[in-house]
Amino acid sequence: MALLERCVDVSFGVSKANSGIIHAGFHHSPSSLKARLEIEGNRAFDGLQAELGFPFRRVGIVVAAFSVEEMKTVDHLYEQGVENGARDVEIVGRDRLLALEPALSRDVVGGLFAPSGGIIEPYRFVFALAESAAANGVFLFTGWEAVRAHRQNDAWHITSAAGEDCAARWVVNAAGLRADAVSAMFGAERFTIVPRKGEEFILDKGSAGPPSRVIFPVPARTSKGVLVIPTVEGTVMLGPTADEGGDKDDTTTTPENLERVFRFASQMVPRISKRDIITSFAGLRPTLPGDDFMIELSRAAPCLVQVAGIQSPGLTASPAIAERVKALLMSGGLELVEKADWQPGIPRMHRTRDHAPWELDQLVARDPAYAHLVCRCEGVSEAEVVEAIRKGHTTLDGIKYYTRAGMGRCQGGFCTYRIMRLVARETGMPLERITKHGPGSELVLGHIGDRP
Amino acid sequence: MIRRTIDAVVVGGGSAGLAAALRLREAGATVAMVEREPFLGGILLQCIHSGFGLQEFGEDLTGPEYAERFIRPALNAGIEMYLDATVTEIGEDATGRSVTALSRAVGVVRFSARAVVLAMGCRERNRGNVAIAGTRPAGVLTAGLAQRLVNIEGCVPGKNVVIVGSGDIGLILARRLTLVGCTVRAVVEIQSYPSGSVRNIAQCLNDYSIPLHLGHVVTRIEGRDRVEAVRVAPLQDGRPLTGREFRIPCDTVLLSVGLIPENELSRAAGVPINEGTAGPWVDADMMTGARGIFACGNVLHVHDLVDFVTEEARRCADRAAAYLKGDPREEMIPVKAGANVRSIVPNACAPGRRNVLYLRSLVVKNDALLELSAGGEKLRTKRLAHVQPSEMIRFGLEAGAIQNINSGTALEVALR
Ligand SMILES: Cc1cc2nc3c(=O)[nH]c(=O)nc-3n(C[C@H](O)[C@H](O)[C@H](O)COP(=O)(O)OP(=O)(O)OC[C@H]3O[C@@H](n4cnc5c(N)ncnc54)[C@H](O)[C@@H]3O)c2cc1C
Ligand SMILES: Cc1cc2nc3c(=O)[nH]c(=O)nc-3n(C[C@H](O)[C@H](O)[C@H](O)COP(=O)(O)OP(=O)(O)OC[C@H]3O[C@@H](n4cnc5c(N)ncnc54)[C@H](O)[C@@H]3O)c2cc1C
């Protein structure tokens, strides 16, 4: 099996820029495919975390209602949740809600509590999946953009932008925002993926009023509304917005949306302050008309599985999506036999900041680089950065997602040159070849004394 | 884990830490210095321009030259040096303070110290802190990082540069980048006046015909992989006038939008922080609200002049030495920022000694009057030719000047 990825690293598509919530299964109508996969996916995360060790916590989700009118929608969400099979959802009154989430505004009248909801570091999840896959025989080709495909002798022949070839009997189209282009490339179904942009704002660790659970408002029509999210690593995320249209590369953030997000978020959690913003980003949900997932055997092209329209809750549903794709492949005639020597687990990564000083000695005895801090805000050591680089994450963003170096309050002001030097040392790349997220995003443009 | 018992630990080996450690040694204390870079000198090492030391040495030195005057003596003073070592925690133990540091060379070290001097300097405000909209491509960096890349790593961060912020750091960088062959397209300043010195505006911008847009903001950064342009608009009533927005093509945006004292370590140690300076609250002994923990230099409040940092660090060390000797502590008078004063350091004065106050103005004003009062009674005034928020005001108060203030009354400092 081969995984073809156009970016220089996995997770650089939609999967890196989202709210990082493992949804609890009450937001979508029981008639939708995504409602079913959301529930199934949610249940898989404890097992996956045990195997893969990514940051994930079931902190629970609360929906906060501010009027009797909104409580009617909460009733509806509750019934939907129960019908979907969401675990332990309950309608809660004002006092219980405030006890569950003391950061909430005193103006709440009641709401919903879904204890099975959780938070995750999405890129760490994806990196762990890729690592486990590679350890079990999946070939990973990054920087490999599929541009053409034709079928010959019962196989698909795919060509990359750089002219490489890859042949396979079956193909799964899970190209996110570009699933429409990839489908067309295979002469399969015609559809259009419309990006729906979501801007998010991150507040520093230790900022005022971080909630202990994910806080949702009562949802609007096209999105779940602006949320206040405690992240696994201790920052607070506010967002996302939901703006349709635009192009598939438009990840701009705007001051208007900053204002809007803060207005909504501070209605729910009054203590948050704009002064604590350390960064912002935008992600694009790949949506199809009707707003559901499309996961099926192509009816127009042979031996192709379509996985399109994977917008929210795609992260949550991903384990269930995989199961469904597996079933489709088998129903299409691909014979799949479980490997006898399959080893899902991956080695745990050590992080200096997770150890008390007296525990560090052991780690340091093994590698002194655990005692050399590279990123001051997140307390990331040289050993962790080197591990990321050796695992193939050689861009500044890849290292950032793997280790958190550069994600803290100074946003790389301090560690950028240190990381650049480590990449140069480990890979032999000259500094001017090192990029933020791939070719075109070089960090420095030359040396003093270079002649034009 | 290595354990060391010592009189004082100095956290940070920049100009503040160096001056403090030397002075503590002169006073006979045993001193350990922890510096997270492999070299001593702090931010001075990347400031290769001149203009340092006019007050301290009566000479015009570069940053590294100024640092060198302290590094050499410090290396020969019997200070226990831990370089490439980061302090991760300051706590309490039976003898006073415990300080934990990590380094590749020695692993984990824990000091038991009776006094700690905080001299961690400051960090730069970044894009997130000033919320500039747009994409997030490569080529957006802080001025200090760019200065380091050019002056220490020998790299050119970009070819066509826009600098946001007209403080001295931004201005000096504009000239430096021009000299290494970059084109500085513009300096964009949100205020209606430049925050850097008149001399730097002339010598760093005008001499190289670099345009300065006062009262303008960057409204958006464009470019997917690398910066392609910024959009800039004039401000009116605090809002950008989108109708008059213009686009400057560039590949690099450098942010010189202010410094923040680096106090995460202090906060975690329970040191109370002063809103106005973002540094610790300190009394006339430069002692913070946490007993035995002192602070000086940029970690306390952002300085424009290294000479003042050195002076402040010495005073801090003298008081820390007195504390180590067990000298009785004088009753102090609280100091309050009055009208038009943004912040003031220290936050308490010792009536029996000479005091030096550093303050920052909230307003831009010619011919201002600095006024000291207590309980409504005017004690002293001083004429100042010009004040502005970006220039620190230093004011010496001779011993005995505030002897007669009733206890419980604060000394108020105002600008009129
Ligand atoms: C703002 C926002 C918030 C969200 N919040 C949540 C949430 O809280 N919980 C949740 O469950 N879900 C959430 N989602 C949804 C979730 O992020 C997505 O559903 C999920 O990440 C989609 O994963 P994917 O693998 O389908 O897409 P992607 O991660 O985009 O993967 C597709 C990959 O295909 C590659 N590719 C495309 N074309 C080609 C080609 N021609 N050749 C080779 N490779 C190609 C792309 O580079 C990309 O890496 C959110 C989404 C957004 C935008
Ligand atoms: C970019 C810039 C340009 C300047 N230009 C001028 C100028 O032209 N002229 C002038 O007179 N003044 C200038 N100044 C002002 C003056 O030089 C500085 O205010 C002064 O040098 C600051 O000294 P410091 O010791 O407080 O901080 P720093 O020099 O920043 O030293 C702090 C040290 O502490 C270390 N440290 C921090 N945290 C830890 C930790 N946890 N563990 C171990 N070590 C730690 C740091 O690595 C650093 O070396 C400039 C300042 C800056 C920031």
C-alpha cells in the first residue's frame, strides 16, 4: 500500500487546522452518514490512544443555552444524541452547568452535557497514524502530487507533478479539498468541493478563564457556532467562524472575524481577554452540497473508493471512515487478509517538560540533549527536535507540530534559528534550503556577501 | 541531579546579569550565573552597531564591545558559570530559594541559594500579539530574530523588506539590511510620530531614502508560501481607512512592535507582576514581592539604554549583598504613577538613601514638568524639554529628599 501526499509532510492539509474536538455525536441528524461515523469514530479513540500515545483527553462537551428559546434547541440536540447513540448525554439546569464549567457566564439558563466529547492534538494524531502505518509496511510518498491517472491492465497508473509513476489495483480518493479534482482525474463522479472557512484564535497558556470542558453555544444553521476550547496542551482556542466561498488556498484571518469571535466567545466566557492572543489561523472545511460525507465505491470509475466532503466531524469520524473504506474495498472484490505480524503500537516519545527534575537524570543519561532546551516557551529539548527531524519532519512547521517548538507565546522568535541549525546539522541542508512548510517557503533568502 | 549551595544565583548573563554578578562577587558573595546561550552578553551580542557606553565609559562602543568589558572580568571573578544552561524553575527550600537549571554539559542542577537575581531580559511582541490579518507564509519575523540571523548567522532574511514599527531596533535594522544588500521598502508606524530617536531617523532612514509611513497600519499580509505583499492603510480615529489602502510588494515583514519582560519563570515562582511595566513589583532594594528574589534590567522593565541597565544592576546587587549580610531593612515609602505616567520603577523608595526613579510617559509633550508629591503636597519639580512614551525618564532623588513623608502616604510622580 502506498500513501501519496502532495504536501511535504502528512497532516498539512485540513487535518492540521481545525478545532481538535472529538465530537460526542449529538450535532447531526440520525439520517446522515456523518452522525453514524462520528459516534463510531468517537468510541475508537481510547484504543487508538493506548496504541499510539497521541495527546487526547475526554474532557466532555457542554452546550450553553442563554434563553428558554435556546433550551428548545437543546432538547432537540438531546433527542438527536440519544437517537444517534451518544453516550451519557444529559440535559442540565443552570446550577449543574455552572458546576460542570465554572468559567461560563452567570447568564446561562441551562444546557447539555456530553461527557464522551474530548480534545486532541490533530497533527500528533495524524503523525502517529502515519508512523504506525509506515512501520507496518505502508510506503509513504510526500511531496507527491497526483496529476494524471489512467487505467491499463487492470491497474491504475498515477503520475505525479514531478513525473514519477505509481501503479495500483485500487485507489482511495481521500484528497480533502481537492477530492473533486482527483475524482475528475480518474474520470469518476463530477462534484464540486466548496471550501467553508473557519478562523481560530489561540490564547496563551495561563490566560484568564480557561475552561475545563469544550464549550459550545446553541448551534446556528451552517456551523456549530463559535466555541471556547481548552486544548490538550493548555492553551485556549476560540472559533471557528464559518464563511463559504473563497478559494481553496484562502487561509487568511481578518480583523472583523477576530472581533466577531471575541464577541461571541466572551458572551459565554466573560473572562477571556484579547491581550492573551498568541496566534491565529484558518482552516477550510471541504463541503459537498447537502453537507454530508460521501464515502462509496465509484459508480463511474472502476476500483476507486471516494472519500469526499469530509468536513467536520471528519477528525472524529476518521477511524470509522477507515473501517467503512475497508468494507467497501472488500465488497468491491479486493481480498484483504489481516497481517499476522501487525504491530499497531509505536514507541512513546519522551518530552523533557513531562518529567520532574529528579526523573530527568535517567533520560539525560541516555541522551544529554534532553537537558538542552531549544524552545523556551514550551520547554522543548534538542532531543525532541532531533527525533522529529529523524522521523522526516524537516520543515519548521512539521517540527512545530511534532514537538510544539515555536507554538508558544513567542511564536518562534527565540527558537527558529536554533531549530534551523539543528535541521542543517542533522540533514546537511544549507540554511537557505530550510523551509517553513515546503518549497517556496524558504526561511532565509541567502547569505551576506552572496552575489546576485 | 547535581546539588549546589551558594549565596546567590543570577539568572541570565546579559548586561544586567553580568553587572550584578560582578558586584555581588566584589561584595564577597559566592555567585552562580546561569545563561541559556553558549555565550555571555545577552542581546548586546547581536547589536553590532555603535552607540553603547557613552554614559558608562564615555566612549562610543558597539554592543559586543560593551559586553566584552563585563565578560572578561566576569570570567575571572570566580563566578560559577553555567552556559548553554536554562533555569526552568525557582522554588523554595530550607535555606531560602531553590533554582533548577538544565544543560547538556551538566544535566540537571539544583541550587540552594539565599538570594536570586532575575536578569532574564525580555522577548519581542509578535504577530499574534498585534493581530495582523492575512495569510501565514514564511518571511514574517520579529526584528530581533532578523537581527540575529544577519549579525550572527550571516543570513539575509529577505530581499524586499517592510518593517513594522519605528522604534530604534526597527530603524537600526533598516540600515543594517540596506547595507547587506536588501531593499527596505518602507517602515510603517501606527503612531503619528516616530518612536525611535531623531538621530536614528536621520542616520538610518533618511540617509538611505527609506520611506516612513507615520499613522499607518499593516492591514493584511499576502502570500501563500512566502510573503508577497503587505497592505497598508492610514489610520483615522483609530480605524484604518480602507479607501486609502495601498499595497507594498515585498518578501519579508519584520515586526518591531515592542518588547515584553520575560517573566514566566518569575510568575511561576510567585513573584507579583506590575501591570504597567509587565515586570516584577520591586522596592527600593530592587527586591520583588518574593523575599530574597531581586530583579534588574529588561526583565524588570524595558530599557532603551544599556548604560542604565548596568547602573540599575549594580544597585540591585549592592542591595542583594546587604540582604545577604543581614543588614536591617529600612521602612519604605510606596511610589505611585500619577497623571500622564505609564509606569515607574521602583515601586517603593527608601527615605534614608539616594533613590533613582525610572519612568515612562503616557503622552508626547514638549516642555513637560515632572512633579513629585505626597498627600497632595508638592515636594519637587523638574523641567523636561521633551517627553514621549518610547523614551525612559531617569530621575535621581538625593538622600533625605523624602524624609518627611508620613508613613502610609505614597510618593506620587506625575507629568504635567
Ligand atoms: C476550521 C475547522 C474546524 C474543524 N474542527 C473539527 C473538529 O473539531 N472535530 C472534527 O472531528 N473535525 C473537525 N474539522 C474537520 C476535519 O478537520 C476534517 O474533516 C479532516 O481533517 C479531513 O481530513 P482529510 O484527511 O479528509 O483531509 P486532509 O487532511 O485535507 O487530507 C487530504 C490530503 O490530500 C492531499 N492531496 C490533495 N490532492 C492531492 C493530490 N492530487 N495528490 C496527492 N495528495 C493530494 C492534501 O494535501 C491533503 O494532505 C474541522 C475542519 C475545519 C476546517
Ligand atoms: C534588540 C535590542 C536592541 C537594542 N539596542 C540598543 C542600543 O542600540 N543602544 C543601547 O544603549 N541599548 C540598546 N538596547 C537596550 C539594552 O541593550 C538592553 O536593554 C540590555 O542589554 C538588556 O540587558 P539585560 O541583561 O536586561 O537583557 P539581555 O541582554 O536580554 O540578557 C538576558 C539574558 O538572560 C538569558 N536568559 C533568559 N532566560 C533565561 C533562563 N531561564 N535561564 C538562563 N538564562 C536565561 C538570555 O539568554 C539573555 O542572555 C537594545 C535592546 C534590544 C532588545
